[in-house]
Amino acid sequence: MRIHSLTSKEILKALGIGIVTSLLLSTVMVPAIKSGISPLPKPLSLAFATTLFGRKLPMPVGLLFHVAYVTFWSMAYVALFWNRLTFMRALWLALVLWGLVLVFFFPFVGWGFLGLAITPKLILASFVPHFLFAFFLWGLCKLGFKKRQSIQQ
């Protein structure tokens, strides 16, 4: 695996794809958490920021952390898998990030290993947005880098 050196235009596209991906995920997850559909006590990015700074923070700060995190990994996906921006590669990235949530972020915010200090339902509940991340990321890359894909074929 070789890291592709992105042009300025490709960087801007990847940045835009990351931001749109994070906003799409937020439009799904925030209402699911607020309505009680999701068992997460609050958005993980907000819980992370709150724990990191040691004080209560407003939702926009959590959303900013979420946008930054998702955008970073979206850009990494483009740079790492430039030659094959496939759904399976996006899914593998999402699964690695899901594992990171379960073993690092959940314990960091006090929800326990795998989120078990809250409920075992957090395991599956945290998988859903990661699957959606893979789907949105792949789909937006397919649209955003359409011209590049037609040149390579």
C-alpha cells in the first residue's frame, strides 16, 4: 500500500467528501440519540470533547470534533486507497475505526470496554454509524472522483 500524493484539487474534493460524510452521519445519529432510538447516552464526539476538556460543552463542540475526525479518516481513505476506492476498503476502514471506538473511545469517556458499563447494546449501536460511514464515504468518492475512475478504465 502506497500513500497517494493528492493534488490540491483532489485534497479539496476529499476534504469536501469528509465534511459531507460527517454531516450526513450527524443527521442520522443526533436525532437517533435525542429520540432514544440509539442507546448511546450522548454523541460520542461530545462525550470525548467533554472528557478531554474536563467540563460540560455544548453540542456544536461535539459536532466540530465529529467533523474533524470523520474528515481526517475520509481523506486518509482517499490517500491510502486512491487506486481502488471500493466499498470493501471503506468497510474495512470503518471496521477498524469501530474497533477503536469499542476499545479506546468508550473506555476513555467512561462507558467501559465495548461500552459495557452502559449497555451491551452499544456494541451494535456503534456499528451502525460505522457501516453508514463506509457507505456514504464510498458513494461520495464514487461521485466526487467519477472523472478519475473513467480515465483509469
